[in-house]
Amino acid sequence: MIVYIFLMAFLISIFTKRIKHVIERNYRYFYLFPIPFILQMIPSYREILMPLSFAFLLVLLILNKHIPGFSLISIGTILNSFVMMINNWRMPVLSYWVEKFDLPVGMRHLVVDNFSWKLFLGDWIPVILPWREYYVISIGDIFVYVGVFYFLLKINSNK
């Protein structure tokens, strides 16, 4: 779903000509941002690579906290990493939604039957897109998505 959010915000930023402000910002180590996501896709050594990827991502986000939206993305990342940490580095997702929407469950997810405190920050918020594509997102995801919109649409050329 993050791809849709990013694409929508990106297109709006192009049409509103705000994209030039995104390009002009003074980023720190921006070229390293793909590394945490690559680490999360490696199936081996998950118990080491997942915490390392979230820690690396948080460091990059904090180094760029002056960029609009990055504080919200940081909050979402902290919430998601916390819930994954207490669930053996897997995101809990409510089984009801997995079954109802026939969602694929990958190595990053832990299907749980009942809503509990361990799921509160997990994936339990259903999202149904107009073209009948289904997702279940977390509170942390909402912070990340709002942060991405803010990042791409906020006019702030602080260098």
C-alpha cells in the first residue's frame, strides 16, 4: 500500500509544482535509505537483520528530522518496530481480516486470532481501495503514510 501512497503524493506534488521543493532539500545520507528495506527482505538471520534494519532506518530518519514529514515517519517506524520487536520481529495481523480478504501472509507477519494488547499496534485496520484491493494496516503505518504526504507536499525549502 505504501507504493500507492507514495505514488499519489508524488503525482500531486508534480501537478502542484511542489516537487521542486522536495528536490531542493538538504538531505543527509539519503542514498542509504534503500539499505534497511533490502535487509528486511533477506529471509536468513531475521532475528539480527530486522532489528538492524529498523535501527538503521531510525538513524537515517533522525539525521533527516529537519525534512518535513520525517518526524511522522519516525513515529510510525518506532511504533511498527516496537510491535514487531515484542512479536519476535513479525507484524501481528488479525486472522479475521486475513481470511475475509484472502490476504497473503509472508515471513514478516504473525497471524493472531484475538485482539489483544500485542495487536493494538499491529495490522488490524482494514483498507479497501476502490478497485477492490484490500490491505490491513497499523497505527504506525498511518503515521508513515501521513509523513510521506507531508514530505512530498509541504513547501519548505529550508536548506
